[in-house]
Amino acid sequence: MTSTQPRYKDIIKQIEELQKQADMLKAEERSKVLKEVREQIAVFEFTAGELGLKGKASLAGKKVPIRYKDDSGNTWSGRGHRPGWLNAAIKSGRKLEDFLIAV
């Protein structure tokens, strides 16, 4: 049984060396393929959606409907901190519901 151990260890060592070579070749080929794919995407002007990619939704680009408005044209969506104009109006005795826009 001891006669097979050195041979087994040699094979394991060869496997490890081959795996390192395979990893290096994969990295080289991967960068070449990625470059080619990017070039083709640019040539044909593919969009992320056409490629099946989903980006993160940006809140900055989304319009939020206005829920509150005063006579001066000041508006508030109801999100975030209550604006100063609305705080001042409430302090003067008006109610939040007075500014609610009927939807």
C-alpha cells in the first residue's frame, strides 16, 4: 500500500499544477473575450435590457406625484421632511389636510 502513495501524491501535484495553468489560460482568454464582447456591444448599440441585464433602479430619476400644494404654488410629495412653508402654515392654525390635492 505504501508503494502507491508516492504515485498518488505525484498525481495530486500534477493536478494542482495543471489547475494553475488552466486558471491562467482562462484569465487570459476571458479578458480577450470580454474585450471582443464590449466591442460588439458598442458596434451594435445594445442596451442593458436587450442583453438581459437589470440595473439598479434609481430613485433620483423617478417622479413622485405631488400630494400637497398651497395657493402660492409650493408643493410637497409627502416624502421626506415636511417643508418650511407647510410647517409655517400648520403653526398658523391650518391643517395638513387643507393642502391635500384630490387625486
